Amino acid sequence: MLQQLFFAIVAIAAFSYAFRQFMTIRRNILLGKEEEISGDEGQRWKNVMLIAFGQKKMFKRWIPATFHLFIYVAFLFTQIELIEILIDGFFGTHRFFADKIGILYPIMLNTIEILSVLALIGTFVFLARRNLLKIPRFHKSEMTWWPKLDANLILIGELVLLAGIFSMNGADAVLQKLDPEHFHDTGFVLFSGTFGPLLLGGLSEGVLIIIERFGWWLHILTVFAFLNYLPSSKHLHIMLAFPNTWYARLQPAGEMNNMPEIMDEVKSMMGLLPEGDAPAMEEELPEFGANDVFSLSWKNIMDAYTCTECGRCTSECPANITGKKLSPRKVMMDVRDRAEEIGNNLDSGHFKWIQEDLRNEAHALTKANYDDGKTLFDYISNEELHACTTCNACVEACPVMINPLDIILQLRRYEILTQSAGPADLVPMFTSIENGGSAWQIPDDRDKWAVDAMSKD
Amino acid sequence: MSNKELKIPRMADMAAAGQEPEILFWVGCAGSFDARAQKVTLAFCKILNEVGIEFAILGNEESCTGDPARRAGNEFVFQMAALQNIETLKMYNVKKIVATCPHCFNVLKNEYPKLGGNYEVLHHTQLLEELIGSGRLKIEGGGSLNGKKITYHDSCYLGRANGEYEAPRSVLEALNSDLTEMVRSKERGLCCGAGGAQMWKEDEPGDKRINTERTDEALTTGAEVIASNCPFCLTMLSDGVKAAEKQETVMVYDLAELIVDNNGL
Ligand code: SF4
Ligand code: SF4
């Protein structure tokens, strides 16, 4: 009874705190601009099934992909056991499904155990790979102490979880012989059925029950901790990978988003719009492109929260490979950090974050009157933006369909269109396209090559 | 074929004579003005003449597609150039376009539709594949490329941007060359460093130029010929070969040039 009560309190606390954190993330994602993303559901389902569920893009590097798959599939299957743990926890039962689903039960347990052993191997490989092998993408400058610790914490958490499962199952296997009344027969389970009796056989029933309970609580408490840790971790991808692949853009990678405001303006300048269709002049100078999470699309921010910081993008980026400051992973991490910063300030409700000229009339701090004097340009430098060749290698490399290039291009648009800044080198190109119709200032006729060629022998 | 026999009609002249070509050849800024790229433009015209495709160019009525301006962030300049081009194309009732530059190809194919310009757009390597496949363009056996070790550089805008990896490779296969892939090829192909308006600006500070990185990779395959499909890659890789002082032994060519060379056009 006491255990049940304690369980109920912990579970409800864990779920409600996690729920609050997830709502905060949702709010932060929606700090971005509205963008309608829909259509072609067939292709979207395919992306979710193949790329999120099926991990298709991971398999471009099959060694890490295989170990990652072990951990991932083990994680998926353990969810079934988790349901049982929740039922047992709330209702004080023991292995609720054991006498209800027949042969399926030992099949389930065996599957989970085999996968868990594979996951255990995977976890050790990943810990070694992160900490012992010198894999460049894990040691770039944006991988400061926190991203490194974050990655290790999760792997250690995984080990604790597995320790919980095996001590629970191992002790249970022995207890089934001692007290079949309470400890239902689960059928033969490969690892715990072999190593349980071998290592724990001969211990008294009391000690065994303590080990079994310890494993059970360790497992579920680690899960609760994990759930509440996710929102501040790169491991959020285990949830967001699914919606993120669903909402991923489906146009050809080479297509840049159109800017209808500017198109209409230019059309009306050129007299291409029917009379009366001219765009209404705005009183304030409009802002073009993006300089902060407020002017990016919500999808860009979801991308940032989905990023696993794996660095596959950065390790394929030609600018980064040749020592430029640009790193597409850093762009994603910066957007997330900035969204978190704004979110935390909004949560504080402090009036000092209200735009100065509105501070007197405003009743509360909102996303609309927010101003902390900073923008994304305080995180991402112009030098980084200018190094991008728009090659799409980062987009292609990302296993969860994140698009760093889209963000880079919107920031470039802001720089040129709103700030009238940008690399001075480019100005002659702009003027020569605008005035001469060519990307270089050349006085010749455009078909001089043809005239010359046809007049030669 | 002597150059005197070359036929490179202008759209305006054809229209005046009441004719409409099968296809418009979009030459692009590099293809029109860059000395190296002009050779590719000519080579492609020779092939079109050889197979008897009725084509035309816009000449002075063609303007930059606006690609470098748009990618640099200057949407105004892009829209002005693009809308002007769309008006011109509308005037001549153009339905089908072929481009020797993958940047022009990408913008015409993927970005002009949102501005009101809809065409069937081909990259020249796609047209070449089609012509070879249908037998209209015969590749002579025992040509200069026969059995030669060659490597192929995927341009970002034909490759990743538009998913076309096979057409150029099947042209190379038809040429009977010994294609040796670089480690990073197809989806993983490394950029030459010119895209996104980099061609018009100094590099940002770094350890190495991107084109040297890419050329070094091409050179390690031991190929005598580096094949490309883009005028900008052509410049970047040729510069890279020069920087490595290999210009005597390693050549950088566009696929159209390889065909002209092979068939002795
Ligand atoms: S698109 Fe830009 S950021 Fe992405 S890989 Fe290419 S150069 Fe790097
Ligand atoms: S953007 Fe994608 S590829 Fe890059 S670090 Fe994040 S998850 Fe990895």
C-alpha cells in the first residue's frame, strides 16, 4: 500500500513536471512565425516511416548506425514493459501481463533482454567513441562542456536503466522458484534465467526481494528522470524526430523560398500588376529576412530543438572542412539557445524585458512587446553566414531532416535587405545584374561568342 | 565541323521569320562571358547542330537569372532580373529550355514557377543522355577518352539540389571511359567552393580554399581527366589543378567538350 502511494505521488509529479516542460518547449517553438506546412501526406508518411522510424539516413554511416539501432529498438520495446511497470506501480500487482498473454510474455521478455544486451554493447561503444576515440566531429569548438556532458549523461543513464532491468529480472527468475504464488512463472528468459540463478541463487528470499524491488525502482525512477531531463537535452530528438520529419520541406533542395512581398513590389514597379493591384505601401519600413527566432519560421525552431548535435552536417560542410568559422550544427545550437533565452525571460515576466517605449502602457510581458536588446546576430556572426556556399551538404547529411541552410539564407536576407549590409565584394555583382543584366560588368554583347565563332574558320 | 557551318540562331531572328525552335538554349552569364565557359557553350552548340536540333539563344535579350543575387540575400535584384526574363520568355512563347549551367537550370526549373514562369527545363547533361539513349547522338568508338582514367565531380546544384546523379555518369559510360569515383561523390559530393555567390567574393578566413580541397581529392584518384557539368566548377577545379601544378597532365573538361573531342566535331 505504502509503495503504491509513494509510486503514485512520484509518477504524477514526474508526469506533470515533464508536461509543463514540454508545453514550454511548444511555446518556444511557436515563438517563430506562422508558416502553413501541409500537403502530400503520402510523402510525409514515407519520410516519418523511413527516416524517423527506419533511420534510413543514419545508415549512410553504418557502424554508428548499427549500434544506434540497437539502443533505439531496445528503447522502443522497453516501452511495452514500461506499461506493465506503470500498471503494477499504480495497482500493486506484480507482472500484470505474465498470466494474461500466455506465450507472448516470455517472447516479449526475451526480446527485451536480447535487445538490452545489444544496447549495452552499443552504449559502451558510444561511450568509448565519444571519450577515447578522437572523432573530430565530437570535438569541434561548439562542443563545449555542456554538450559533451549531456551526451555522456544519457549514455550513463542508459547503463543505469539496463542495470535496473537485469537485477529485477534476475532476482525474479530465482524468486519464481521460491514463491510461485506471487512471482508468476514467466517461462524461460535467456539472460536473467541463466545468470540470475547463477549469480543470485542461494540468497535468502528477503534479500532477493530487496534486489528485485531495487531493480524495479531503479528502472522506473531512471525513466522518470530521463523524461524530465529530455527537454533540456539534445535527446529531445527521440520525440521531435517524428514531427520534424513530417513537417520537413518537400520541395527540391535547390529551391529557395519565394518572397511574395518583394515580388509584388517589383512587379508593380515594372508595371506587371493590373491597375489597382499594387501592394499597399506600409507606413513603417518593413523588415525582410530574419534576425531572431521571432522572424524565423516555427519550423526552423522545431529543427533547432530536434538537433541531436551529432555533427554529421558540420563534418560534410565544405566551409567547415577547410577551416572556416561556419558550422551548421552551431547554427542549430545557437537558434535553440536563443529560443531558450527568450523563453526563460518571458517566463520571468519581468518588465525590464518589455520594449522601452511600451513599458509604461504594457500590462504584461508578451512575445509581441519583448525586447532584450539582443538578436540572433549576437550568436551567429556575419563571418559564419558569409562562408556558406549553399551546397546543401548539411541538409543532405542530417539524419532527422533538419535544414540549417534555410536559416542561414534568411539571416543573409536580413543582412542585405533590412540592414543594407553584407560583404562589400558583392556590390558590383548586384549593380551589374541590376543595370547590365549580367553577373559581371562586361561591355560586350551577350552573344559575342557566337558571332566571333561563326566568323572564324 | 568548321565553325563556318555553325548555326546559332537568335530567338528574335527566328520569331521575325515566323519560326519557333524546339528548344531554347539558356547560355547564362558564365557561358556568355567567361573565356573558359564559352568553349563549353560552343561545344554544346556543335552537338546540337550535329544532331539537328532546332534551337535558339536569346542573345542580348537574356539576362542573368538572378541566382547569385538571390543566394547572397538580395531578393530585390533577383526579382528584377527574374521577372524581366519571364517577360522575355513569355514574349517568345518558350516552353522548353536547356541550360549548360546547373545554377541557371535550378532557378529556371524550381524558382521561376512561383514567379509565374513555367517551363520544361533540362540540364545539358540530361539532354545529352537522352540524345545518346535514343540513338540521335552516336558516340564513336575508339575515341580519345577510350579507357582513359577519368573522375567526375558532381555539382551541388545538379546533384543534391536536384537529385541528378545518373545522367552525367551514363554519358561518361557511353564514352567508354574508365570512371573512378572520388571518395565523396553523388549525395556526398564536396562543393567546389563557388556556389552561394562565393564566386564573387573573397573567401572567409580559413586553413584552405575549398577548391584545393576538392581538387586534391580528384587528383588522388589518379585520373587524367576531371569531368564537370558546371562552368563555375570548371573554373574552380582548373584553378585547383594549377595550384597543384598538374595542369600539364590533368585536364578539366565539361561533358559536352568530351563528346565533341571524342567525335571530332
Ligand atoms: S549549405 Fe552552407 S552550411 Fe550547409 S554544408 Fe553547405 S556550406 Fe556548409
Ligand atoms: S543538424 Fe542534423 S546533422 Fe547537424 S548536428 Fe543536428 S542532428 Fe546532426
